[in-house]
Amino acid sequence: MDIEDINYNNDFSKDAILLVEKKFHKIYWVGSTTNNVLRNNIYLIKDKNEGIIIDCGSRYDFKSTLQRVKQVMSIYNITKLFINHQDPDVSSGIIDWLDLNPNIEIITSPNINILIQHYITEHKEYKFYNTQKYPYLKLSSGAILEFIPSPFMHSPGAVTLYDSYTKTLFSGDIWAAITINWKLVLEDDFNEHIEDMDFFHKNYIANNIASRNFLINFKDRVIETIMPQHGSILAKKHIKSAFQYLKDLKSGTDNFKYISDKELSFIDNL
Ligand SMILES: [Fe+2]
Ligand SMILES: [Fe+2]
């Protein structure tokens, strides 16, 4: 089946959408179809009997995600939540997931872990998996997840997840797009998609140096599919264009004016 067929063969209002399947390892979309322009893509990796939620989304998304997950597996077999960064659209749902099951392990970078603790009331403890200390996680099927930092894209502590078994990159806000006319999988319209990505990237991604430092991680890693936290999934045919987009992107501080020592000489007189 062509991955684009996913756009037409599913009921997005309620289904868990199967995206990738390889033996005992499957990836589903369990996200949100609200009319909010910042609609969240939430993903589920089902590896044998274990479930890992990727970027659990906001508290508002929790109920619909649960309904979708239940179609695939018991919600109590969700053992881990991966969190790209601390923004509420990505991670405030951890409050509800930990209420449901306090044994869920939170996978993220140490920097992000410090921030997301502020979502938790009553200073509840939770299990923290440190992606900086343990950048590889082997699942029971044999699939290996790699945690690849993406500093300043956009959060300083942001971390992406590369599923080396299916060559899928869960990129968080990188390659995210903001659009009303949303399709889960991008079809042939990459040039139009650039406009939807620009809106987000030019304002959020720190600068071109950050983008290039991230891209170099993929010199020797093959990507079949990019799954961002907003907008559309990018299939293999778009990967080169997606990389070129980021390579040339001018964003954030690239558009700042340089302030010279002379202009700042007032400091000497303080
Ligand atoms: Fe964000
Ligand atoms: Fe986001």
C-alpha cells in the first residue's frame, strides 16, 4: 500500500491510523483533528505488547488519544512517553497519562525533564529515562530507538527520536507545518507545503547554524519517513526536498541586525 492512501482509507475522526508495520513493530497515528491550526500529531509505537507514545500532546488531546490507543492495545500496556520538548502542545498531557498510570517512564533530555516537572502537581515522582545518558533504547522486538538532540530547534533541550528499525524520524517541531487544509500524509505538493512550514520555521527555529548542525546527524542514517508534531508526514520522495529546505532556511536570529560595539558604547558610561 502506498503511504498516501492513508489519507483516503481511514476515519480520521476516531481511528488509530496504521502508518508503518514491520513484523512485531508498528507505528500508528493517534493524534488530534481539532480545527485548531496547531493541530497535534501524536504517534504510538507498538512493539510486541509494549506501547510508547510519541509527544503525547495537550490535556485537551488526552481523551481522544486514549480512544484511539484502545483500538490497538490496552492503555495499561503503554509503558513509556517520549517528549521532544516542553511546550504545552507537545507535553502537557503527561499530567493525565501519569494519573492513569504512575509507572509510565518519561523519555526526554535532562534539560526538558527539568521543565516538564512544572506540569506535575504535588511534586509526584515519575520514572525518567535520560536520552543524553542513554541515547539508544533496544525494544523487545530488537528494534533500536536512537535519541538525537536537536538543540535550538526550537527548544534548547529538544531531542528527536529516530526509529532505526523502520527508518522513521519523529522530528517534533522540525518540518512541522501549520495549515487549515490538513492531510496526514503529504502528497505531491511539497512547494505549497513550504509556505505552511515557513510560517512556523522562520519564527521558531533559532538559525541556519542550528539547522545544519541537526542535518549532519543524517549523513550516515537513512530516513524513509519524517513524522513531525504538526502538519503532514513526509514520505521518502520528499526527504531530499525537506533536507534542502532546512539546509537553506534562514530563520530566527539569522534575521537579526548585528549591533556593533560602538552602538553599545553606552554601556561603558553606565
Ligand atoms: Fe514547540
Ligand atoms: Fe509544537
